[in-house]
Amino acid sequence: MMTRKKKQSKSSPNDYFTEQHEKAIVRYVATSDKRERTRLYEDYIQPSLGEMVDKIVFTYKFTTLPNIDILRQECKVWLITILDKYDANSGSKAFSYFSVITKNWFIHKVKKTSEQARREVSYEDLVSVHNHENLIVYNNYAEKREQTEFWQAFWKEVHAWEQIELKPNEKKVVEAIKLIMGQPEAIEIFNKKAVYFYIREITGLNTKQVISNLNKIRTRYRVFKTSWNRVNI
């Protein structure tokens, strides 16, 4: 029966990390019952995290790393040791949490390999961390899933800004951003100037006021993005 459940969890390339797997991780963290933890890990967590690591390795071209098969296994073992660090109340889905730290783990290996091999191989033969975004294979399930969860978390962040004591003009700009984000299909935006134009029309502020308040919002966004990348959300 246990084996059958494992097969079901990986029956489709698009459902290896479902809401059921999310809940299994939440239950795993919440309980101290060893038998329950073992069941959750074997039936749900190990298959989903294992496949997630494999997909990230191939999607981001980490296959160029030396001893990649060994590194994949090491990463999977490492994820087991940090399962307890996941906090469901942080606002981040388990999928995003573990996919981000998995990518960071392999990027660290890339940096370490680059430093060790710098004098032995040409720059072109290495996976450059600086050009890493160019290696992404788009339209991938893991990539699209993470992007979706990022924007869901950011949308919550924007709503949370309403609880902050904002100045009137800054509040107008935040409301304009919410309107644009909430109805993107209804607005034709082709470039940055068009965004400024829409915000000006919505808020009634002049360009200087819009730019000034957008800069404040950009600062908040950078804090949010840094926290996301460090898996603090």
C-alpha cells in the first residue's frame, strides 16, 4: 500500500507537489509523533521533494556540476534535516520555500566549483552564476509554480501596506498599483511611461509626485524581494 501511494504522488509531471503534499509537510512539522512523521515522509514528502530537486537540477542546468548525481542525493538528505524550519504561518507555501532554498544550495555549489576550477577551465565551461537567469528553461512547471506563488505573496504584501501609516499621496499610488495589478487584462501597458500615465490618471498626482512615491514603494518591494530570496517569507 505504501508503494502504491508513492506512485500516485508522482503520477503526473504537474502534480508531484500538490496541496496534499503541502499539508503533509505542515502536519509533519506540527507533530512530534515519530510514527506519524515516518508515514508522512515516506508517503508524501520524500517523493515530492525528491522530484522537486531533480526538476530544479535540470531546469536550471545544474547538470553541468561535477558529481551532480551525488550532489542531488546530498541535497535531498539536507532538505530532510531542515524540514522543521518550515513555518506555514510565514505566508510562504512549502513548495516555494523548499524550491528557493534548493536553488540557493546548488548556486552555492556553482560558486564553490567556479572558485576551485577558475584556473583549470575556461570561463565559458562553467555555469556562471551572474548569467544564471539566461539558463532557465521557461514554461516549466516548477518555474511557473514558483512565479505564481511569488506574486500571490507579493499581492498579500501590497495589501499589508494598507495597515502601515502611509502619507496621502503614497496611499493613492498604492491604490493605483492595486488597481493595475488586479485588472491587468483591462489595461494596455506597453512600456514604463504608460505605467506612469495610468498612475497619474488614477491618482490625479503629477509626474514628480508619482515618481517620488513610487520610489518609496520600490524600497518596500526590494525588502520584500530580499526576504523572498532568503526564504524569510
